[in-house]
Amino acid sequence: MAESATRSAVVFGVGPLRGLGAELVQYFAQQGLMVFAVGRTRERLIRTVAQIDPGVGSVIPVAADATHEVEVIQVFEEVARQSIPELVVYNVDRNEKAALLDTSPRLFEDLWRQNCLGGFLVGSQAIRHFLGRRQGTLIMTGATASRRARPPFTAFAAAKSGLRAVAQGMAREFGPQGIHVVHAIIDGVIDGDRARDQFPDFVAAKPSGGLIEARAIASTYWMLHQQPRSAWTHEIDLRPWCEGF
């Protein structure tokens, strides 16, 4: 594809409109990129994209499961047919509350597949597409559990710390080849539909500004993408002013 082709971003893990995935899609589109919004459920994805204001860019919904290698490859083939990808975000996330002895092998594996394996699959394909031009940004969304395991979320922490290791290994291997790999630790609760539906009492107890605004995360991700090569960030943590750490 010619160098003058449309520049694009790919966001894996797009759910409800009030969520980080959708906010990333909107923010990147408003910076002028063609954005491929990737989610597992086609109907919900189309509803979400229909409500997004793309600004000066454009948004294309793509239904795919990030834990299936063939589907991930197909996403990047579609992206490459229409554009030059320069920014990829792995934002897929699943958490389940379960004490260790109540955690089945099936649940442990499911959390690992969605929080870690998918990141490996998406990251590998992103890097393959970046290497030809020796540039591109890959951002993986982490969590508090990326650094420490606390019950009843041990399985989630095992998966998220694995994703952190994947990102770190990719950064060390491909940074010298011009690929910027970032692991972003979201150390707090994002103000969105997921938190308000699953933890309404927790959300209500937070002071003003005690939840992380999705748009603030999106602007930080864009800043990371714009960083000059002489001063790259590999890992960053974001938390509200009142969050203990």
C-alpha cells in the first residue's frame, strides 16, 4: 500500500458506549485516523459504533474474538487492505470474583485466554504489520492486578501479570526496531457502564473525581503514541487523586 494511504488505529475490546474501548475509538477518530473498532458481539458493536462521533476520521466495526488466532489475523488483513495501521490497543478485559478454592481450571484458563493470550495474539500481528515501516505503537491495557495479586482475584492477577510480561518482552525485543510497546496500568475504577452496573455501591461511595474518566485515559494513550523516539515510555500507571497505592 502506498505511503500516502489512510493512517489507522485498531482497538480490540470495544463494548458499551460508556466504556474505555469506545472512548479510545472516538478519540483516535477525532484525531483524524480511520479506526477499526473490534468487539466479539457484532450486534452490540454496531450499536456502539452508530453512537460514536468520529469527528474528522472514520470508524469501522469489525466483529472478532481476540483469543482466536485466525480471527485476529483476518482483522489485520482487513485493516491492511484499507489503511496503514500505526496504533493498536489491546483493551480486552475480563474479571471474575472467585476465592482460590472456588476457582475452577476452566475459569482460570478463560481469564488467561482473554486477558493474556489475546494480548499475545494481537500484539504479534500488530508487530508483524509495523515491522515493514519500522514504526508503530502497541498499547496494552493493564490493571492494578498486573503488579499484585489479592484474593478473591488471584486468577485475574495471574492473567494480567502475564500480559505485563508479554508487553515487556515485546518492548525489549522490538523497541530497537522502531516499535513502541506500552503497558498501561489502570489503577482504579473507570467511570463507565461496567462499573456502574456491577459495583453501584462502590461507585456511589467515591468522592468527586474518584473514578477515572475514560477520555482522560484516551488522551494519555494518544500522548504515548505521539512520544518522540528519544523519550519513550514503556510502562505508565493511571489512578484518581484519591486512590491509595
